[in-house]
Amino acid sequence: MMEIYTDIPIPKMRGIYPWDQLGVGHSIKFDNCTKFKTIRSSAFSAGKKRGWKFTTKIVDGTLWIWRVK
């Protein structure tokens, strides 16, 4: 028989990038990065799950990601 539980907190999402630490208007940069698409995808996926928006830009081989909403 299955047991039903109440008041069990949902664990925070885990990841290797600090999306939860970025406030609106904050940015993070990734120097000499070779995984631009993977990191961008992770940011946009995290944003979609939380209702946030990110924008990205590659400048001189450095990936910048801003949280805009």
C-alpha cells in the first residue's frame, strides 16, 4: 500500500550554474567558454521554469548572460 505524505518541502532545483543568485539587472560572464549553446540553453530553461527572462551576448569570445525579468 502507498503512503501519502503532506508538508514535505519540494527540493530546490540543482544545477551547476548560479541562476538563482542573479537578480533582475545582474549579469554573469563565462570567459573562454566552449559550451555557449549549453549554457544559454540552461539559462533559458531555468528562466522558463521560474517565469524569468534572460538575454545573452558574446563579446570577444566571452559569453555574457543578463537576467532581464
